[in-house]
Amino acid sequence: MDGQSGSVNTDLNGDGNQDVIEYTFASTTQPGTCDQSDCMSSLDNSPILTFQIKMHDGKAIDGSYMCTSLGVTKNTHHGMKDILCGPKYILRWNGEDYDTD
């Protein structure tokens, strides 16, 4: 349902503690929520999930990630697992935040 939110617990940094990915579902892409250079050209009003990450130590990783689905891989970059963001994007930790590059 539009506006429905939830959370998933997963160990993103391999320290044995559960981190939380909080997400919200929107039935259509919201205008003005895109900050990736190639993102605006790929918007098609599809349903999306936006999310943020709360690490177990209280640190929050904020971002305007818009995904059609979410998943966590076994692959890591700079000590954090990659996040699958729909069928097109893999978000990789660059040491400060998740990025598509």
C-alpha cells in the first residue's frame, strides 16, 4: 500500500550485530526526489521504495535512494555489504556513504 513502511534487520558490516534498513513504499515515483545524475532520465512513475540505514551503534546513513526492490549481497566494499537497488543499480559503500559508482 502507498505510504506503507517497514524495516529489515541485517548485518551490513559483518560485526555480528544487526543493522536496520527502514523503507517506505510509494505507488509512483515522487517528483524532486532524485539526486543521481542519471536518475531523472530513468524515472517512469513505477512503484518505488525509499530507504535509510540505521547502524546498530546509532549511526544513521541518510540518503535519497529510490529502488524498485531491495536486497543485500555477500559482496563488500570498504567493509560494508553491497545493496541491490532494483534490477539496475548496486549501491556500494565508498567509505562515507552508499553510491552507485
